[in-house]
Amino acid sequence: MVMPLSLLEKSMNKKVSLLLKDSRTLEGTLMGFDDYLNMVLDDTEETNGDQVKRLGTVILRGNNVVSIAPK
Amino acid sequence: MKPLAVLNKAINQQVIVELKGKRGYRGILDGYDPHMNLVLKNAEEIRDSQVTRKVDSIIVRGDNVIYISP
């Protein structure tokens, strides 16, 4: 069994792809996280439909997350 | 018959996870925690009953879960 937060720990300093509740996706390097799944991402790219935005560093509030896929 | 005990028995089995917002996942349950955050492996992401992508492993945040069906 792999607990969710231990998989996230293994994804530190790696690229992750996030799906958010409003169907946005964020892709970036995971620099940190906490028990709420708040996250710090680096070199972040936001995709909303076919619109792509470069955001750099982002502090994401965990309650917006649907899923996290390590890349 | 506690929910998390039943979920524990589904470890390493194929599950269907139905989420809010007409989303879902189908995959092998690899782990979970008390928030019902899940780890799925070999998972298919489903949106409006269509498979949108396949991933080796994925963490699903528990607050989106409607039900999990082993």
C-alpha cells in the first residue's frame, strides 16, 4: 500500500500534473506540500481549455485539487 | 462494517471511483488515508463517460469522492 502523501513525498522536485475542480490543469515542479495538499510549484504552466499561461512559482491552495499525477 | 475497513479490503483490486463534476477514475487501488485521498495505479481518467487519459499512478483528493466501488 502506498499512502497518498508518501507518493507525493516521492514526487518532490519532480514534474507533476494537477487537475483542478474547475477543470484547469497545472503542470510544474513540486517544491513543497503540506497535509492539506497545499502545494508550492515552480515553473508552473496553467492550461484552461486551449489557453496556456506561464505562471512561474505558485502557492496552490489544496482544496482546489481533484488529482495529482506524477510525471 | 466500517467504510475504511471495506476500502482496505479493496487494496490491489480494480475500483471505480465516481467523483463530483461528472468525473471519475478506474484503476487499481494502491492506497488511501483517513481523508479518503486515494492512490490509484494504471488508472483511466473518465470525463462525461469518456476515457480522457491513462496514467501510471495518480493521487485523488478525497473531498471529490462520491463513491468507490470495488
